[in-house]
Amino acid sequence: MLALYGLAASRGYAIGRAVVLGAAALEVSHYRIAPEDTDAECERLAEAVSVARDDFLRLADNLPPDSPREISALLHVHAMLLADPMLAQEPLNLIRERHYNAEWALTAQGQQLGEQFAAMSDEYFRERSSDVRHVIERVLQVLAGAPEIAPADQAHGTGESLIVVAHDISPADMVKLRGAKFAAFATDLGGATSHTAIVARSMGVAAVVGLTNVCTLARDGDTLVVDGETGTVLINPSQGILAEYLERQAWFAAERASLALIKDTPSVTLDGIKITLQANIEWPEEAASALAAGAEGIGLFRSEFLFMNRHGLPDEEEQYQAYASVVRAMEGRPVTIRTLDIGADKTLDDEATVATNPALGERAVRYCLARPDMFATQLRAILRASAHGTVRILLPMIAHMHEVRACLAAIDSARAELDTRGQSYAEHIEIGAMVEIPAIAIAIEPFAEALDFLSIGTNDLIQYTLAIDRADPGVARLYDPLHPAVLRLIANTINAGTRTGKPVSVCGEMAGEVSLTRLLLGLGLTSFSMHPQQLLDVKREILRAHTNALRTKVAAVLNRAEPIDPKTL
């Protein structure tokens, strides 16, 4: 038996046969063409890009009814990438100016774009470098004469559970695998926000990513165990271990069945404290998943999806339609829309910039306030969407009161513009701030008094408090949500909300981590927002909790020098 360890990206246990998928290699032939052949070479590449783009759109339009909504959105993102001049035109310029062959021109430009994404401070956007790689692989397949996307024909038509093993899995691969009875994914690459992780969670399929070399060590037909709880993959385990995992599978299936029974149960602790459970989404289509999981609203709608992977900014109407579609889908439940949160390492007009430390540069609200026309367009779109339901505006990366005042003034200006046009919007819209910079968490009182609500972004709060980039393998082990300093900042924010009568929620990854639910309840948290697939697990823990007892326990250990062990609560 061989054991490999990666990141548990989607819960569950799977036992099955390995199906190892090959990836289109980016190591292509590099040669220069004759000047007189440039037009023909440009035409060859342009035609391949067009075919690949049509492939993605065709797949998106013909998805099986049971396909996750996320796949359609991802396929459209890939089609948009191939329509972007950065991939559709720049490689043609390399052919004309440097006489590169089509494959060389495409991969050279793709590498530059991929590096720009990989350098971003936000983990979600770093993962988007895989989008660039996936679309280039498809174009290379077309250039090589591959008639269609076909990752694993051998996975279809068998009667046994199959485990997909790959260096990485694109959304298009996912579509082709829908007809197979696969039990799990295991990939060399990927993180918590990679396509494999996102789609696996939406489908309820176990997944372990970031295994580094599973694609090399596992062979077709090997018996695999994928442990989505611990991030372990076992290759050809013993019969005794297989028997143990069969028991774990049965236990997990019974657990998921029991969770479905509490979907409509009010989220109330044993001592009668009402806890609000909302969902985080990235695409409008995910609103349906939030409702299906019993979410009481959208606690975080990341607006960045509209701005990324495109040439030029989305106009007001496009943004309005996207926001309004979510507001209408939630049927009166609150929708919290976060204004654009993008880092300093890539501007939105495709002009790459160099920042000494992107995480500390012109990002999020700083970026928006420096571009008032762009900010005003987004604010008008959000305000217009409020005419269809309950909308809240969430301001990211706030550190100073003058930023709050500037944002409130910008919102008032956007209202005045809509009044001039005669366009409607809700009379009252709550305005809140992300608490993700230690400065605001330490000096929280004036922010709590000036704003309508606060939302703690634990991912960045931990990073900034501990000076740790969790994506850096050299220091990732030091990224600790249980560090006493982090917990005191969270407690300080929640307590300030209680004193001022302003609601406080947590929308970072800590909110969806079941092992931390009791700790957060003990800190006084009454509002959680997380990925829809995590919601019922957290609700079950809430239904079993007695908050007053937990608050007493947490208060007793909060000032310790060492991290709290949540298992002791």
C-alpha cells in the first residue's frame, strides 16, 4: 500500500478503481516560421481558438439536467477567456512580429497570463491561473487535430465505482465524466478554491487535491481509497483497511441522510438562541444551491466574477442584471453584495502592474476609491438591484474612518444620479464593512457606530494578524485560526456589535469549519455565512450547542498564551 497526503477539498469516503487522465502537455514544439507563412499560421491559430471557444459554449448549452450549475458558469468563463484579446489577439501578434509557430505563440502568451494570476494575493484569483492552462490545452488539442474534448472514454459504461486521477481537471473534463459512475477526484494540483474542489463540493463527491504526484504513482485499474476527511489517498490498500473504509462509507452515508432531515429546522441552540445561517456565492447561478441548502440569505456575494477574465469593464446594465437575478432568486431574503475586491497585482484594464507586496497595496476599497467612475457604476447597479428585494452593501478592506466616509458619500452620489434618471431603488439599504485588517478590529467602536453591520473576513484577518501567506508552503503551517490574537480580534468585534446593537457575522472559512462552530458560538457569534454545502453540517452542530455554557468556557481560556483546542469545548 502507498499513502499520499494532500488537501481535503470535498468531504466523504470513496473506494474504487483508478482512471488516470492524461493532460495536454504545454511542452510544444518551438520553431520560427518563414515571414511569408505568417498569414497562414495566424489563420490556423485563429481557427483553433474559434473551434475551442465553440466547444466550450456547446458543452455549456447541452449540459445534462443533473449537472452542477457551477460547471455551466465555468465553461462560459473559459469561452470568455478565448474571446479576450489577451488570448485571441496577442498570440497572433507574436506570430506576426516574432514569427513564432502557433503553438509557441499561444503557450508563451498563456504563460505570461498564468503568472499574473498566480502572483495575485487573493487565493481564489490565484487558482484562476488554471483557467488559462485549461483553455490553452484545449486549443492545443484542436491544433493537434483532436476532434472533441474526450478525457476518458474508458470511464463510461462500466458498472463499478471509478476514481478520477489527474494532474488537474478542467470543467470541460467534468462534463465528459458525467456519464461515468465516478466516486471521487484525486489531483496533483489544486487548492480549496480550485475547479475540482468547487465542483466536487457542489456534487457531494469526495475529493483530495494538491497531492503533487498521484498522477504518476497511481496506475489505471489500481484500487484507491480517497479520504475526503483527512486528505489521504491510499493506493492498493489491504483488505483490512478496505473493510474499515467500507464502514466509514456507510457511516458517512447515514450522516448525510440525517442532515437532510434538518434542512427546514429552525437554527436555534439548546438554550433558545437564534443563529442566522447564510451562504457565500460567487456566481448568480449559485443562488439556487443556497436555497436548496436552506440558507436564510446570501451573506457574501463576491462581485469579482463580473470583472475577471475579460477585456474592459462590465457596464452598469450588465452588473445590474447579474445582481438583480440573485436578489429575485432569493425572494426577499437578504443579499449582501461585496463591492469589487481585487488586488494591486493586476488592474482591470489588462495592464499588469508590479507591487512590492500586493497584499498591502492598492486593493479592494482602496482600488475602488482611486477609480470613482468605476466605483460609481457598480454602486448604481447594486442600488438598482435593491428595487427587487433586500440588498446590503459590503465594503472590503476597510482600515480608516475616512474610507467609510468616502464610501458613504459615493453611495449618496450614486443615489442622486439614479434620482436624476428617475430609476428606482430601495429607500433603505444597509451598509457594512469587512473586518479583515487588524486595525479595524482593534479600534472597532467608531466603525460599529457608523455602519449598519460588520462581517468578519477571517481568511485575511488571520493572514494580516500573523503575517502568514497560507499559500506559501514554507510558512503555511503557521497559519492558525486558533491563535489567541486572532480569537481576541474576533471577540472584540462581536462584543462591539453587541454594545452598539449592530449585527456581526463571519463570512470567512472559519464559519464553515464544523470543528470551530462551538468556538464561534462561545465567542458570541450569532450569524454565519459559508459555502452552501457546509451549511447543514454547521446547523447540526448549532442544534446540539448550549451557547451560554460555551461562552463561559471560551471566556475562561481566551487569554491563554497557547491556541484553544476546540475539541475541549
